[in-house]
Amino acid sequence: EVEVDPDTCEVHVEKIWIAQDVGKALNPLSVEGQIEGSVWMGMGQALTEETRYHEGLNIHANFLDYRIPTIVESPPIETYYVESNDPYGPYGAKEAGETSLACFLPALTSAVAQAIGIRTHEMPLTPDRLMELLENKEREDRAAVRASQGAA
């Protein structure tokens, strides 16, 4: 569940529900931690993390320059794991975490697209990037209206 501020285009993740089949959960607390860690990685990739270069050099020398999600941006996360028996995994277990990352990114970007009415294929979904998308769409819409009025 996301909210996008209409004035600033800042994305606020309100709540996250995530589920994963983990086979046999050998250590349930660790399984939940792995799943939630993947959610955090996904939030960073989708909303804040971007590696930029200037003249071939990485301009992010430290975590002051490279923005990652903090506890301030932490939404409530409801984590569910489904147990099954994987005959190929150790003691019936499967991986826990990476699958959550793979599904979280498209879920979050789709929620933002639904909120603003535009789908983007670039990340991170920074306020500047979203504002530019909305401004471009508004220009295109105005041009389409003018074209339809001129054609009539």
C-alpha cells in the first residue's frame, strides 16, 4: 500500500504484506528476517538507491551520498511464510528471501503506477523522476487535446 504526495511526488510506503513458500522453516525467526530484509532491499532499489558516475568515477563515496531506506521510512510489514516439503532442499527447506525481492519490486512499482496513473520502467522512483513523468504526460495530454480540436 503506497501513497504518493501529489505536490512533491514523494512515495510513502504505508504497509507491506508479503508471503513466500519457504519449504520447511528450519528457523522461523530467521526466515521472517530474510523475507523482511529482501523487502528492505526492494524498497531501496525501487525508491532511493542509484549509482551515478561523473567522468567515470562513482560519486557515492559513502552512505551519506548513497541513500538507502532508514527506520524512518519503515512501514509495518506483515510477513507470512508457507511451509511445504521440498524433496531437494536440506531437510525440506527452500531459500527464504530472494524470491520476496523478485516479487516486491514489481508490486511496489505497480502500486506507484496505480497511484499516479503512469507506469515507469526506470528506478529509483525518485520525486524528481516522478514529477518529470507527470509533467511530460500533462504536456502530451494538452498536445493531444489541441490536435483533436484542430482536427475537428
